[in-house]
Amino acid sequence: MPLEIRRPRDAAELGAARDLRLRVFCEEQGVARYEEVDGRDAAAVHLVAVQDGAVLGTCRLVRAGDAALFGRLAVDAAERRRGLGRELLLAAEDAARDEGARIIRLHAQVYTRDLYARAGYKDRGLPFVEAGIEHVEMEKPLA
């Protein structure tokens, strides 16, 4: 089956996305669970990359005024370097436009900055530490 990038169809897919995030951020990167589970999921738009019934990647958008905050981009370790992160990012931009956002912002882990820069994102300020990992705030107009 081809890869699909879309909103989760049911609670099982949403749960698989949450489990993937916990594996990537908490187990692989050492982020504390309380920092990953921040209470904003219920208000977020979630996207999943699904192939053959398996959730291979996920991300979310949280609205803040006329901005959409992109985050929690996670791709299964075995599926990295296939372009899933970029595909999720582009789908998230479309979803943000559909929700009426005029700009999309994110906190990129510094080592992933190039992914976002290639997609047209610009740095906003100096790097900072979030959840024990160096990040930089980036944004892109959606108009």
C-alpha cells in the first residue's frame, strides 16, 4: 500500500502516534515524559504517516492566534531518511492554512534546522535549550 499522510482515523492510530512520540523523544532522546506529555494534544491537529496499517511518523499543530505551532515531529527510527519528515511538514502547512493560520512557527532541534530551512523557514533569535536539547525558533509565512 502507498504511504498516506493524514489525520488519524481512530483512537488506535492516535495512540500509535503517541507511542511513537514517546519512543523517539523519551526513550531515544531522554526527554522527560512530563515534558513530552504537555496537555496540549486534545486541542491539537494531529497528522500521521501510515503505510500498511502502521504509523511510521507523526506531528501536531496547535493554534495560537493567527499562528500555528508545529511540533512533535517524530519518525520511526527504521523509516528515517525516506523524506517522511518533509512530507509531514508539508501536510502540516496545508492543514495550518486550512485552519486559517497565516504563519507557522516551530522549535527545531538544532541538528534538524536544515530540514526546515530547505522548506523556507527562517530562524527567529538565538538557540536555546528546551527539554535538555538545543533548539532554535523558526517560522514561515503561509500566505
